[in-house]
Amino acid sequence: MMRKRKQNLPHFYLPPLVYDGPEIVEDYHRRLVVLFVPWADEEYIRDAFGCESHIEVWMAYLRELKIRSPEAHADLTKLLEGYTRIQNAEAKLAKRMESIKKARKELQIDEEDEDLLKIQRRKVEKTRHKRNKRKLNEVQLEIFNEIINGRGPSAYGRKYGRNWTQAISQLFPNLKILKISGQNLPSPEFRVLCDNFPNLTLLDISATGLVDLTGIVKLQRLEQTP
């Protein structure tokens, strides 16, 4: 009686190439060599090429392959370049998601505003997108670019010009907690803030240079000002 046997296949992982020490770089190239260079015994791969490191083996193999088969060399190079682009894109997306997660935690984003910070794959109609961007004023456009470029919550610590509070309120109209310690906040800007954030329960305006609290009575839900 014959029994089916499950075939055992090795799992291969090629990590991103990070120049963080010679051991890491050597390990990266060892994985490339094991995956792409023909061999019978891994222990003798370097001896077969007369090299001391897997980095040298990989470079020697690419040179030989380019001479022996330019098409195969081009295919292999294209494959690795594409794999690297995917890794970089995934790393960039993960970093951006982490920045958004941190921003949501620091700004205490309301559930109604949560969709504004979600990354969604969608088709953008370029003409309409450009037309809508032209409607933004200078401050709104600066904030928009900061968010799109994934610079994270630290961007809000910058010194924005006039009407920056109104611009942010249009992005997060239901904001409940706002911490702008150290941000330049003239009295007229503070009055605009009070007009545009009626749902605030906590407001940190320490070290802003503000001396006139006219307008704060409009923040009926305010519970705490550090």
C-alpha cells in the first residue's frame, strides 16, 4: 500500500537590505547566493568561486551570468529591483500607518473623523483633484501636503500663519482634545479657534503667549485647560 507523502519545501525569506553592519550585509548576500547560484553543497560555494565572502560570490556570479546570458541577467536584475520596490513601498506604508495611529492617539480623533485618517486605495480623477486643491488657501494647502507626505503629528508643532486654526477645524470638525502648547497663538487666532472647535473638552494653550481669553465662553463643553 502506497501512502502519499507531503513534500517538504524550504521557506525562503529575503529581508530588506539594510547597511547596518557587515554581518547583516553578508547574510543578505548569502541568501541571494543560496537562492540563485547553482550549488550542490552550500559549504563549498565560496570555494567554487574562489571567494572569501558571499558578497564576492554574488558579484562574481552576476558578472558570469551577464556574459553567459544577458537576457537571464536582465531578468534577474529586474526581479530583484521589483522585489526591493515592493519592500520599500510596504515599509513606507507601515511607517505612514504608524504615524496616523500616533496622530489619532495624540489628537483623540472622534469616531466621526476617523475615516479622514484611513488610507484607502481608490482611483483619483486628476482634473477634479487639482480643481479641489486650488480651492484651498495657503494654510490649508500646507497642512494638506504635510498629511499627504506622511510627516505625522509633529507637523502640527510648526509655526503656521493666520487662520491655521480654522484650517485644522475643517479637517477635524469634531475634535475634542487640542494640544497646541508652544504654538504662536495671537488673540484674534484664539477667537477663531473658539468659534471653530465647539466640541472641545480639553485645550492646552500653555506657552502660546496668549493673554486675552476673549471667546473662551463659547467652548461650553470645555472641562480642562492645562
